[in-house]
Amino acid sequence: MIRQSTRELAPHTWCIDEFGLVNAFVVEGADRSAVIDTGCGYGDIRKVVQDLTDKPLEVLLTHGHPDHCGGIYHFKDCRIFMNDGDRPLLNMKMPGWGLGRDFMKMYVETRGPVRCPGKEKEVLATIPAKEPDCSFEYQNVDDGDTIDLGGRVLECIHTPGHSDGSICYLDRSSRILFSGDTVNNSIILMRQPGNDPCLIEKYQRTLEKLWARHEDFDRLAIGHDGDVIDNGIIHDYLTITRGVLDGSIRGAYEEVGFRKGDVARYGKAELWFHCDA
């Protein structure tokens, strides 16, 4: 059976690539290791983590979407951290969009043709035969909180936009910002009623906040489509949001793979700012 692949990004810092669909990360300190996101839940990510580190584990969720916390059932004995803003996501009732087997199947079928073409059947075979218990309790983390792993401290930065409770984790020792889906090569902001720009405005404030800190990190460890990108992409996204809001940049409706909605591109950034899927 196939298993997740790993790559070392910096000393004691790894990316776990869940079959091209989504990333998780492991950051090892002297006393503990942080698992940043847990993937969709295919296979046994806990075994992959334990092959990388023998330290006690803590789970840090960048946000509450099921492609980032679907593997939480492997870590129920660990302390889990998430921002309260994403608590409603844990009880979402959208068809196929929730923690568990139905979501895992849907995600492979819709994302697989783009992110892991030709491997869909192999990935589907890693879905647990029985419904896993994905319920979990967590400790709230918010802006400025720190998590000390023993000689290595991760700073929490609240970055709403993609979700209300999105959190980035800054590791000054490696100069990496673990950005989840706050900043990727391609970002989705769902369409609001009447194309209200409120979500774009919220995301712009997050980008301004991160850009004000860009001298604290060189790279972003991202949730999808690659593992690390240069911090300059934050400024590219800022150019898009400012342009969309002041009218100097206009997006166009596109359907690309599983994405459907209005999209604008600048530099290395691609923002789906009125996305329908």
C-alpha cells in the first residue's frame, strides 16, 4: 500500500506530502515535536510522523477544514491546538464535506485528477474500512500565543480570510512560516452574497499583517501544490487584493479543475476571490 512521502525542509523540520493532495509538517524541538495539520486521513500518518521523530507529539491545526484535520483520529492522545474561529467548521453539514470517510472519498475523486492523476484508486484504498472517530477537543490558540517545544518556539499569528480561525505558525529558528491555506500558490475565498467584498477586505488585512512581519521569515510552508515558497508572494497577493478593491484589477470567471469562480493573477499569486467551488 502506498504511503505519504516526506522531505526535510530544514534541520528537524519535515513536510509530509499526502499523495499530492495536501501537506502536513513536523517540527521537532528538544522536548516535543509539533505536527502541523494532519492531512485528510488516508493511511496511517501517525506511523510516518513516528518514523521522523521519537519526541512526544502536539498537534497544531492551521484551520478546521477537513483536508487539514481529517487525520486527527490518529492523534487523539495528543494535545491539539486550533483557533476558536473555526469551531463551526467541525460541524459543517455540506454534502460530503465533513470529517470522515465520505469526505475522504469525495476529496480524492475531485482533487485527485488534478493533484495525483493516475493514483486515485491507490489513494482510495487507504481510506479506513470503518468510520474513524474524528471528534476531538482542542485548546484555543490566538494571536501572539507561543508553543515551546523545548529550545524551539512557534509563534501563533491569527490570519483570517480563507477561514475565520486560520492560524499561521512562525518558526524563527528555521525562518519558516507555516501558512496552511492562508498563503499558497493559489488561494480560494468563497463568493459572498451579492459579491460583497467583505472577505477580500478581511484577507487584505491579514496579508498586510503578514507583510509587516516578512523580515521574520524567508519561506512559507504551504498547504497544497508544493511545499515551500518565497515570502515575496505575500506582496503579490496584496497587489491583487488592493487592485480588486479599488477597481484597478478585474477578475474573470474561470473553471479550472475543481475551482470555479472569479480569479485574478499577479506575479506568482493566483486569487480566486469570488469562488463558487
